[in-house]
Amino acid sequence: MPLVCSVVRSHFVAIDAANCVRQQNRLVAIRRANCTAQIDSTERSRRQIRRWSATFLVAVLIVQVWAELREPQQLARWQSVAFGDCVASSASWFAQQAITVLAIGFLTTASGLIGRRGVLRRHLTAVAEGWIASLVLGAILFVPLRSDVINLYPIGIALALVFGGWGSWLGATWFIADSRPRWLLQQVGLTLGTVLFVSSAAFFLLLCEDDGMGGDRISSEERRRLVALLRSHDPRDLDEHETGELRLQEPDLNRLAVWGLSLLPGDHRIRVSLRDERIWASASLRMPGDERFGRRLLHVACRGQFKLDGGVLSASASELSIGKIRIPKRLLRLVGPLHVTLRDVSENQNPLVDCLTSVRIEDRCAVIRYRRLERHHRLIRELLIDFGLLDDLESSTNAQIQVLIRLAERKSRRLTIEDCLSAAFCEAQSRSRRGSAVRENRGAILALGYLTGHHSLRAFLGPKTPQPSPEVRSTFRRLTLHDRRDWLHHFMVSASMRVLSSRLASHDVGLLKEEIDASGDGSGFSFADLLADRAGVVFAEHATDSEVEARAMQRRLSTRVTISDFVPDPSDLPEGLTDDDLMDRYGGVGGGGYRRLINDIDRRIDDCAGYRSGNSF
């Protein structure tokens, strides 16, 4: 009996073993089938991603060629000029190429990871493939940076190196992530951390603590002397075949540089030195920011050569330091000198190029040789439009001028400045119903400035500007502001200058006029004139700062207008001051008494009813 039980048990064990073998064989077959399907799927994914990469690359190249064929001169213009409106276009161009390089690095690396064996090997190989592909593409995309103007190709390659590496990293980590949302959060955090680290390093390496010395200042006497120097060398006063020479000594060049920096917000310092046909410049620029974190300066120092001859500008830097970072001389040589043919920058500036014969650096002196400049009243306007510093407001301005001329013909001697303001801004309100209120208000202010301010603003208007008859012009000349014609002139010209430039530049023009008057040859320094100047600037800012402010100003001026709502009466302010009076009583321009009176003027203007928020009369 035990033998029978043993045989039966062995039989069932054998059956169980056979079942286990069959089950195991079935599982192996299923695994093999799944593995084969997975391999097929990964191969399809691999081919698909590589197809995406190839399609993306071809599309990028086609778009590049199409853009250059569509506007072949745009890149040449960008290469020649890197300021004004070209700054935005060049930044956009660099951003597009950087994103393209990043995408190629990502797609190439991701496609290289699929189907490879070995974790370390496949990741290193895939990253190398992505990086190399992005570098090759970057080398193609940034070829236009190699020009006769300046060789920025090394900067493009560095950009491809950085963004290609970043794209390769993203592609390598994409397929090993357990969760796509978690991967996205990790990469965003890593990117923000990297940006924060680089920004902090740049903050401490580029910026330094303010030494408390304040910005450079230029006195009223120095400004008057520079104006007289430049006026005495006006190229428009030369005969047809006559040439002139302006020698700017090193101190005068420094004063001009200080004057130019004073038009920028903040306190800045600059020094220029001329030695052995080389120019050395050092500037300390105050950076904007919250003063609770310290007032910071950006120090920039450069030494190099500068020459202008025959319309070709040549400049090269032998030394350059930004903050605590010294740019290697080898990199400066690699970038190479700057060569700009000024005729290629803008056709409208050719009269200036023909006028400027040469500029060369001597010991402690800059020598400028020039010829006669043909008078061309549209030259300034066309140049400012070309370089993106002035909008073309011809249609708006011309429409406003026609409205004001008809108003003057109808009212004649009964015309007031309030009538002009109301008519101009009513027209602006009508024209801006389907357009920009800011643009129409800018056109209205320029039209008012031309007709009621000063005829010299004609240089900033279009070639088809309507011309008033002598009778109409005489009607506009009789207009006053608080019973003074000169205050209306100051108010409208300053408002127009604010439309054409910055707040600081507009203030500076008015101040310069008063400084010249205080020299003894004019009517004397007038704080009343300064109030009219500053009121014009504030008026233009409230009318053109934003669409909301612009439409609010249109509503105010289209109903009831009282000039006192925008310009306080300045009749109680000091006038006719000489230089000595200004110094003795107010400490000169920038002195303590001067600043207190200017602050009082600004307070009076800010308290005007027309500038109060929410006041639409």
C-alpha cells in the first residue's frame, strides 16, 4: 500500500512539474512577443522623432532663406547699426536662433536614446550626438554674423554651445523620467536655479557699491561755452568748396560726454583721455533698482582706436573691462575691429556723411574736418525715423494742422489757446475711435507746437505739411498763455520736445535756453519760463503715457478747457536774473535754493486740476 501511494504521489508531482514547465514556456513566449512589440514600437518612435528632427531642421533653413530673400537688406542694416529700433530686432533674431539650436539638441538627443543598450553609454552617445548636431546647425545659422562690419561669429558659436548643451540635457532626461509632470517641474526648477546663480554671480562681478561721490556736473558757463564753440563751427555756414576744422580738446570732450550722460536718468560719471592716437574712456553708470539693496554702479573701461575717413568708421578695442571682469585680449582680437560704411546705414544720412570728411585722434585732442552741409529741412526727421527714434506721425499731424487752420480762419482775433487745445483733442478723439489715442495725441501736440510754438518744429514734420497763410500765422502769433506770448512758446515747444524725446532732454532744452539768457546777452534767467517749460513736459506726458491716460485727456479737453487747469500762473516767480544773481540768491543751477524753487514749481504743476486722477470735468 505505501508503494501504491508513493507511485500515485510521484505521478501527480510529475503532472505538476509538466504544468509548471508549460506555464513557464507560455510566459516566456508572451514576454518575447511583448519585447518584440516594444522593440518595434521604440523603433517606430525613434524613426518618428528623427523624422521630426529632419523636418524641423529643413523648415528652419527654408524659413531663414525665405526671410533673407524677402528682405535682403535687413540683415545688412542690422549688421551696420546695433542701436535704436535695431536692438529689438537683433535680440529677436538671436532668440530665434537660440531656440532653434535648443530644439535640435533636444530632438537629436531624444532620438539617439531610443533603441540603445547600456545606460551610461547610450546617454553619453546621445548627448554627444545632440550637442554636435546643434553646434553644426548653429555654425550654419550664425554665418551671417561674419561680416565686413564686425565679426560676431564667435559669439554665435558660444550661443550655440550653451543652448545646444541645454537642449541635449533636456532630451537626455526626457526618456528616463518616471513622470512627465515631475520632469517638467525638475527642469523648470533647475533652469530657474541656474539663471538665479548666473544672475547673482553677474551682480557681484559686474556691479560694485556706490562710493557716494555722485555724478559729474557741468556748469552753466561751460554749457554756454560749448554751445558757442559748436555754433562757431556750423557746417551750414561754409561756402560750397570751403572746409572747416573743429579741434575738441580733451577737457571739452569730457564736458560733452558729461552733458550727454546727464540726459540719462541717474547720476553717472565718465572720463575720456586721448593719448598717442588712442582713446581711453571710463564710465560709472548707476543701475536702476531698489536702494534698500544698495546703490550699485557699473564700471566700464575701454582703450582702443577710433577713426573716421571717407565715410568709413573704424574702431577697435585693445582693452575692455566690465565691472570686475576683464575681457581677454585674444577674444577682442578674435571679434576684430569694427568697420562701418556709413553710407550703407541709411540713405538719408548721406548729406551728413558727405559733410564729415574725417575724425582723428591726436594727443589730448580730437580733430574733426568737415565740408558744407546742404540745408535740408527734412533731414533730421528722416534720420530719426530711420533709426527708430521718431514715429512717423505725418498723417495725424497734417489732419490736426488743417483743423487748426480752419479754426483760425473762422475765429480770427477771437481765437484763444483754449480753443486750439479743445479743437485739436476733439479731432484726436474722433480719429482714435478705431486707432491709437496715444498716436493721435502726439500728432495733436506736434501740430499745436508748430502753429502756436515755434516754426523750427517744421523740421520734425512731414514733407506734405499744410502751410498756413500769413493772416492765419499772424492769428496764431497773437495767442498768449496767462497774457504772455513767450510763456505759450515755452509751454508748447516743451510739450512737443517731450513727444520727440525724453523727459530729461526736454527739461534740459528749456534750462539751456535760460542759461544762455542769463549770460548778459539775453533777457536773463527766468523761473517763470522754467515753469512753462516743465508744465509743457507734464502736459505731454499725461496726454501720451498710455492709452488710458490719452483717452482721459481727450475727454477733459473736449468739454471745457481752462488753461489754468494745466499751467499755473507763473507771474510771481523771479525773472531777469543774471549769472551773479542766480549764484548769490539760489546757489546757481543745482544749488540748494534753486532745487527748492524747482520743487515748488513741480508741486504747483502737480496740483493743477487737469492732472488729477479721475478728473474728467
